[in-house]
Amino acid sequence: MDVTARNVLGIKSILGTELLNKHQIQQILDCAFYFKAIRNTKAPFPKSLAGKNAVMLFFEPSTRTRSSFALAAKNLGGNTVVLTKEASSTGKGETLLDTARTIEAMQPDVLVLRHPSAGSPHHIDRALAIPVINAGDGFHEHPTQALLDLMTLKEFKGNFAGLRVLIVGDIAHSRVARSDIYALQTMGAKVSVCGPPTLLPPQIEALGVTAYTDLRAAVRDQDVVMVLRIQLERLNPAQNPSGGEYARFYGVSTETLKHCKPDVLIMHPGPVNRGVELSPDVVDGPRSVILNQVGNGVFVRMAIFHLLTGGEALHEGTMV
Ligand code: ASP
């Protein structure tokens, strides 16, 4: 089965935003907005996944991504089967590739993979005929997070061209940072990053971003401040800054907002460590769109399921 030949994106899988062009990102966002508009009218969703099955291999913890993929499939009439690391045979010595081939032999229509190893979805994708969706591979990419971030930005800011976005935190170990940098730049935004020197990857500027280590200087003139969690699970303990010290220099608080544009948007992919990278009043404050991001995650994942499994291009204008 040649999946690419029968899908409008012209790609088999969603492995990373580095591999998506502007047109493909636009098609995914248009489709996500279409589904959101349907939800707002309370009309039923098209059942484009009816009779189709998605297997979700989640080898790392997840709250938002896993539940929103499951809801997305269900909204479109599809089924999901979730397999975690603990529940799978990888603990008995089976390789990820063998697990994926075993799953494919049961003929699901799509495989969603979250895995701690960077590049694992690409590896699986080469061996499988069905579409693979990367739900986060180590510190590498988290494309559906970046796409839901873009959807949220489009809603609140209208346009990407020239939009100034600052990503603050553990840039070195964050798959969200990488996916957002690629996707935002493809759409024409101007991306900067800020964090302690130990958490900024060497040569980050080669990605076309401006790097800062001083938060106050970094936030000035930014339209959006995207705050990230320190990826403690990917750091060795020697790299681990103390929460209090980190919050003092890099925590975004009401005091930080005084140096921002009055209409700045505060984003965070979650989970938030309140009082470390973001103060509780900012998390719950009027500039925060964190829960809007979560809500949009369902529509973006619906769009990806719909388009990768052969659904037609949809946008709000196609609504009847
Ligand atoms: N939920 C996001 C991820 O899985 C961000 C985070 O965990 O910090 O990468």
C-alpha cells in the first residue's frame, strides 16, 4: 500500500517539523481549524477514521499527548490500542523494530510512537508500510506539539510572518524547542532562545536563532514567550541547576512580564513545574494560553490522523 500516493500531504509519516514544508504545515493547520469549527457548532465530526485502528506505543510518560491522540482518534470514529514500555515485551528483550513489525502484522492503520531515543520513529518508519507519527523522540523532535503551538499562535496573533517568538529554558534537551524552531522558521517567524549557557546547545545559532543568556534582555520586544521545563530525565545530575537558583535567573514571573510587551503571549507545552520555570500567577494569569494549547492538541492530532490515512484536504471554507 503506497500511503503517500493517496494522501494529500504527499508524505507517509509525521516524523518531525524539520521535514515539513510551509504548504504541508498550512494544510494540517487548516484541517485542525476545520475540526475546531465543527466542535464549536456542536455538529458531529466526520467519521474519517471509522473502522481504522491506531496503535500507540508510549515508552515514556505522557499526559497531554497520549490522551489527546486517543481523543482525536475517537472523535473521528477510530480505535486506539495503547502499549506502554512496562506492558510490552521490550522488557523481555524484544527490539523496538521487532515490536513495531509485530504490531504491523496485526494490520493497524497508523502507529504513534513516543520513545526516549532520538531517531527511533525514523528507524521504524523505514521498516513499516503504515504511517508513523512521532509523539516525541528523546531530545530530538515533538512535531505535533509544535503544530498545536502554531495553531494557538495563529488564533491569538493571526500571522506568523515577522512574529517574534522567544523560547526560554532547557533548549539543549528539549524536543519541543527543536520542533518549534523548525516549524516557526518555516512559517516566517523570528525565533530567539534564552537559557543558562549549560542548557543552550553549542552552535545553536547555526539554526538561525538569536541566543540570549539574560532573560530581561531577551524578552524585550517579543510577541510570544514560550517557556520550557528543565528536562531533568535527560540531564546528568551534575548539570541539574537547583530549582531556586534557576527560578531567580530564568523563571518567568510577574516581574519578568514588566519587561515584556503588554500583549505578550505566555506558552508552555506542559507539564509545568510551578515556581521553577513559571510562577503560578503567570501560569494562571491573563497572558497565559497554556490550556488553549492543550485544547488545540486534539484538533491538530485529528487533522494528522485524517490526512495521513487518506482524508481529503479540509479548511473552514469547506464547511457546509
Ligand atoms: N510534554 C513535552 C514533551 O513531552 C514537554 C516536556 O515534557 O517538558 O516533550
